[in-house]
Amino acid sequence: MAQKYVYKFGGGKADGNGQMKPLLGGKGANLAEMSRIGLPVPPGFTITTEVCTYYYKNNRSYPSDLQKQIKDGIATMEKIMGCKFGDTKGMPLLVAVRSGARDSM
């Protein structure tokens, strides 16, 4: 099995939790925890901090399975929201992208 680089949250479920800040960053861990305990959090996913480490250790390349995991995360968001990412005819899936560090400064 490939390493997990994308942790999904939303719909009252989460792959991660609030204790995973070193892996998911503060925002990612907190969003996962809020979703896990049932707070109304829009669906989304967090790309782990390990992707950044991999990128710099591997000549600025990404893990081979990352794109597939991201597409799966988008598909999950589409299913929960009933919208399609990139849809130009109906209701498109709107997303926000946030960056964050492993540790707060």
C-alpha cells in the first residue's frame, strides 16, 4: 500500500485528528478534529507535511501516488457537496487553498 499523503475531512468524518499537528499542520489537524466531533466543517483534505519533506529530499519531485490521492480527495468533496470541480455549466465546486507550517511562528 502506498503511503498516505492526503487526509480527508468533512461530513462528520475525518482521516486525522487534533493530535496529528506534526503531520497535518495546525489548521489541518484542527479541521480534522472539528469534523470528527461533528462541528459543521465544509469537506476538504490536507496534504501532509511529509510531502514537503519528500519534495526536497527527491530533487523537487512529488510522490508518485500523490496526484491519485488528491483526485480521490476532490471526488469525496464533490460527492458530499453535490458539485463538480471545474464545472462550467452547473454549480462548480468552490474551494479554498491554504498553506501552513508544521509549527506556528
